[in-house]
Amino acid sequence: MATIAVTRRHDLTDAQWRLLKSLLPAGKRPGRPSQWGRRQLIDGIRWRVRVGAPWRDVPTCYGSWQAIYALFRRWQRAGIWQQIVTKLQARADAAGLITWDVSVDSTIARVHQHAAGARRCHQDRDSWLGPDRCYRTLRWPFPLRVRSPRLDQ
């Protein structure tokens, strides 16, 4: 398939596509070839991931949203995206483009006991309720009545 012109500012350049094309799996599906090229579909996937829009809002210049989503999902289930990232990282590491700095943070953030899942009723704090009672289980002995303004007149 002939190369297509870059239609958007963030689409893959020819150099990027040549590098990525060598990492993609060979097509295994028999039958009629797809109406859209892989470069178009991958640019559509990249557009959707970058923008964060729903799949149905992918511009038609990238192909139908169903084809774009089907390719994304198929490769996601097969683990192809992870393989592509691993191969790209290996190439960049071999070229010395990645520095593997490790940073360890020892910051401690203490949380309030109610937010940390602690029990809400403590014997020492609620000793006035009795040993087996909690303020959450207490009930008012008679129902509260709300006075209506019309009855006051």
C-alpha cells in the first residue's frame, strides 16, 4: 500500500512509521484486505488515546471507529502493544537513549484513624455508654416530632 500523507500534526512521520512497521506482527487473517491501512488505524488509535475522546468520535480520516477499536482490542488481548513497547525500549536502551534512574521516596503520610479503617467505637472513649454499647447503636426512646409552621398558629 502506498504511503499516505500525514493529515494531522501528531500523526506518525514516515521515519517513525518505518521503525514501527518492522515491529508489527504479520497479518494472519485470510480473505479480503482491510479497507484501511494499518498506519491509518494506528494513527486513529493514537489520536483517541491522546485526546481521550470516545471511540465513536475518532475522525473518519483514520478509518471507521469500529475498525480502529477492533484492531486496538485485538492487539490488547494478544499482548502485542506490550511487545511493541518492550521492543522499542530495548532499541532505545541499546542506542543509549534511556537512562535508568531509580528513585525511592520514603515519605510517610499518616491518615486519621477513621480514614484508615479503625473501629469507630472504642471502649475507653465511650465508657459512659457501658461496656457493650456504642453511641451508634443508641436509639432515642421516643420519636422526634417536627413541628409544622401551620400547627403553631
